[in-house]
Amino acid sequence: MSRPIRTLNYSIFLLALLALAGCQSESGKPAAAVAAAAVATSHSDLLARGEYLIRTTGCNDCHTVGYAESQGTLPKDQWLKGSPLGYNGPWGTTYAPNLRLRLHEMTEVQWLEFSANLRTRPIMPDFAVRAMTEEDRRAIFRFVQSLGPAGEQAPAYLPPGQTPPAPYFGLILPPPPTEASPPEKAVASAPGP
Ligand code: HEC
């Protein structure tokens, strides 16, 4: 059942290749048209890839209000508009910014440079974005741009020592180790010979 279909697909592929070869040998113009078609396809591929990455690499978990609560079913027009949920710890309090507004301010070239060197405070996994291929970061840009600018800015960062208004997550660390009588000190303070 599947074999004739595969053979058919293969024949169509061969025919397409032959047709392309024919076009290119006639003049440069059809080749340019073919190249333009390839760019158009790759833009839609990038959009699909960008959506897939945003959906699967967790960006919505923090940058989209209500995404987790909706079990990932929130419509795309609600995505990445930032969140008023604070992340409080020794670094202060951070808020996942509105990426729809942020990326709208940038050109693709600026985003590629910015995202390749992304350094943020916690709890953003900036290392994950830095580890993405340029094509993946381009795909994210294309997709977020295609959503258009929307929503408000997230609250501004608060420095350490300030208690943020609810709602926020708080990271409680154990107290730092004290220097009281570690074994080396005891030895050092023992009377010498
Ligand atoms: C665990 C929560 C969390 C996840 C997951 C997350 N972010 Fe963030 N993101 C944040 C927070 C919080 C900040 C703000 C950090 C700061 O204030 O320095 C931030 C900042 C950023 C910034 C910097 C914006 C600027 O203007 O400086 C970018 C870009 C970004 N995130 C993109 C992404 C992308 C793309 C993903 C998915 C791959 C993602 N984030 C996943 C929480 C998160």
C-alpha cells in the first residue's frame, strides 16, 4: 500500500528537479523566482519553528500570565505579554518582561546579537537562550514579531532588601556558614612549640 505512494512521491520529486534544471538553463530570472520562493517557505518554516520553541522550551511558563493554569491551551494572542508575578531572592525581585513589546523595538539583527549574549538576573534561564542556534533564535524572533506588540510592561525590577507586593515566589536560602571555630582555626590558635 505504502510502496506505490512512495514511488509516486519520488517520481514527483524527480520531475520537479528536472523542471527546475530546465528553468535555470533558460535564463537567470526563473532561478531568482525559485530563490524567492525558497525564502518565502523558509519564513513560514521559521514561524512554525518559533512557535514550537516557545511552546516547548518554557518561555510561556514565566512570560505569559495564566499559561500553566490553562495547561498550555491559552490562545497565542495572549502569549508573552509579561507577568506581574515576582521572583524574589538574594538578587532582588525580577519580573518576566513583556517580550511582545521588547522584540517589537528591535530589528532582527539586533535581536540576534542581543540573544546570543543574553545576560539577565535570575530566574531567567539566559544560558538556555545563549545555547540556542542562531536559526532557533531567529525563529523565535520571527514568531514573536508575527504576534505583534500587545499588553503592558511588567513591573520594574526591585533591588535586594525590598519586600515586593504579592504575588511573588520567594527563595529562602539556608544561613551562610559561620566562621566560628572551624578545625583549621582551632589548630592555628593552638600554642606553638
Ligand atoms: C523561570 C522563568 C522564566 C523562563 C522559563 C523564561 N524566562 Fe525570560 N525572563 C524571566 C525573568 C524573570 C526575566 C527578567 C530578568 C531580569 O530582570 O534581569 C526574563 C528576561 C528575559 C529576557 C530579557 C529581556 C530584556 O529586555 O532584558 C528575554 C529576551 C527573555 N527573558 C526571553 C525568554 C525566552 C525566549 C524564554 C524561553 C526560551 C524565556 N525567556 C524563559 C523569566 C523566565
